Amino acid sequence: MRMIAAWTSLLLSLCLVILPLTSWGGYTRITCRDPDAGGDVQNKDRQFMLLGHDDAGGAGIGNLLIFFPAAYYFSVITSRDIIINDHSLFGELCRIIQCGFPFLSNVRLAFPDILNKKTLAHVDELRAGDFGKYIEKGRSVTAKVVRAGGYISKSDWWVWYNASVHCVKRITGCDLGDVMCAERHAYQRLIRGPFTAQLTANEKERIHGIPDNMKAAILNLPHAYAPRLDAAIHLRTQFFHFEAHSDLNSSEYRGEVTQWLNGSECRQVFRAMTKQVIDLVKAIRPNANYSSQRDETTADGDESRTVDPVYIYLASDNEEVKDELADHMMNNQLLRGIISIMKVETKGVYHAKNLKHLKKASNNEGLLDLVVDWYALSLANNIYAWRKGSTNMLSTFVHSAQKLSGTIDRTDSEKGSGMGTRGLQLVLNRWGGMQFTPFWVYTFLDDFK
């Protein structure tokens, strides 16, 4: 019996080794083409990846963007051109910020036989699980037009297959299997900047806290050329009005906001954020006079030239919380005269999951405000985020913005290597206190909301 058991164990071990090796022959032979490149694909053979549905479908900007790299790399390995649905949230975003892919309405003029009403009425809808199944020949994808959807991060789906790993490395220049580097590449191909149209004088005036030349540069230069901000803070309070687009003048709304602003959680969050900014200021302005409001002079003593203040961008899903935090930080003795707080003055911040309600509730300003917030977060060297609730989940809005900027250097989250923006999430610890945790802890979790 022992001999039989030993042989059985040996055979099982051999199967575990041999089967994966022989199964490689059953994988789909993938192509590998940068969607930004040309190529020699005949017009009749062109295939497309369509981004976005005709409505947001209950998802906000962050939910859609957090999934984008997963769809991008399926396009890469199947040689599909990426196009943006004009009437989707992606389309709304790309009418405000210059994107790297064309709109469906323009591309269909060139390929009417492929992008016609009949084809678009039966677009093959894909999920993250379909990408791997396609490589394993468990899911056939033959449609000329596909659309990939998802609301959580699935950026690492391609690392499990030898051919796709080497494809991504060749396209991006990233180290083999460096998922976060590959994400940066994907986002940088989508978000090019600058803002696609000149903002009105009223819209520009609602952006406070930075000089006009810096404001103009952020709005008018491509993302890679735009000035960097020292830090950004994002507070996700999740009040009822944000999700429901409720009346800001209602007693229920007023009571909810007032109760939180006067509560212990608010004081705890404000203290933690302020301390983090103080630590940052001391690190990047070690010679600043923290007890004076005088301008800091340059090291050579030239009184005619002053050092720029430390620029802190404030974003939140509630305007009053944003204002209260700004006042709290500007009145701090150690920060007074040292920092400059940048923020957008809004008529109220609302969720983008219902575009029609968002535009009506904000007098057609809300989507622009959200995009400015997201774009500014992506231009910050450091992001400090907090989300209300005991789950300590990271907002996809802030996480997707953090993934945009950086280089192809090997990602080292602790040192910040390769990453242009470094993120810290303020979370509750087991002792009831608060501490900051790096964003990378959340990178491969599936509980983003």
C-alpha cells in the first residue's frame, strides 16, 4: 500500500509539472501592437475597443478610470484601436481634458462598414475575466468592436501569461511584470492634457490659491509639462447629498454636515492632515521661518526673490468640509505664511454617476469641478487621502489620479521610485487612532468602491 501511495504521489506531482507545460500549446497566439502606433492592418481588418457606455451606469469617474489599464492592455495584445464613446462619461471627460484617443463619431466616418448602427448595436461586452479566458482559448473574441467594462482595479490580469508579459514590456519599456509602471503608461496614453477649451473668466476665478501664471500653465499645458503641486488632500465624507444630489439647503443636509464638522472624527482627521502637511513643509522647506509670516528669502540672501510657498491642493466631496479644513490649516501657526492652498469653489460637489442630475444640480459646473479636482490630484507630488467609514477603503477617484504620473523606472513604492505621485491613506488603526498607510497596500485589493 505504501508503494502504491508513493507512486500515486509521484504521478500527481508529474501531472502538476507536465500539464502546465503542455497547456502552453493551447494558448491563443496573441498579437502585440501599441494602440498609438500605425501598422499595416488593412482597413477591412481593423478592430476596435470602445470605451464607455451611453450613460455612466451608476459609476463615477474614478470607478471607470481605475479599470482602464486592464482594457488598455487587452487592446494591446489584440491589436485593437481604442475609441471613446461620445455620449459616455469617458466622452464627457475627454471633452474637458485632451485625451489620447479619438471619439467614435470621428472614427466611424473613416470606417462606416465596421462602425455602423448594426455593429454598434451588438458590441461584444467583455469583463476582466474574459481577458485571461481569451488567451487560454476559453473565450472567443471575434467581434470587430468590443467594449470592456469594470469598476475595480484589474490591472494585473496580464501578468499570468508569458506572451502578454513580454508584450507589455516591449510596448512600455517597463521592467518585466511591473504592473504599476504599466498602469502609468496606460493612463499617460489616455490623459494627455491640457484642458481642451479655454475656461471662462468665471471658471478661472473659481480656482483659488495659486498665481495666475501657474494657473494658466496647469490649464494650458500638456500634463507632462504642467507645474507640479507639493501635495494634495482628498477627503471623502460620503454625506447623503453627494450620492443622492439632494438639496443643499435642506435641513437634513445642513444637520448632517454640521454634526460631522462639530464631531470628534472631524477634529481627528483635520489634526492628522495638518500634522502631515507640517512634516512635509519641514522636509522640503527646512530653513523656513515657521513663526513668521514674512516671505522666505533665497539661500543667497537675495531679498528681491522669494521662494514659492508650499502648494497644497484641497479636494473633497463636500464644499463646506473643504473650506473648514482650509481655514484650519491656514490658521495654524506653523503653516501661516508658508503654504498656499489651492481649491475650486463650487456650488456643491456631486457624484458623477448620473450626469443629467449632476449638471442640473450644479448649474452645469459640477463635471468640470470634478475633473479639475482629479487633474490637480494627479499633478501633486504627494496625496493624503481619507475616506469615511470603518472599512478604510480607498476612493477610486483619488487612487486613479495617483496612478497617472511617473516614469518607466522600476516601481519602488517605499522610495517613490518611478512614481510621480506618492499616496498615503489615513486609516483607523486597531487602537482607535489614525495612521497613514501607503496606497500600494491597496493596489491588488478587489474591494475598491
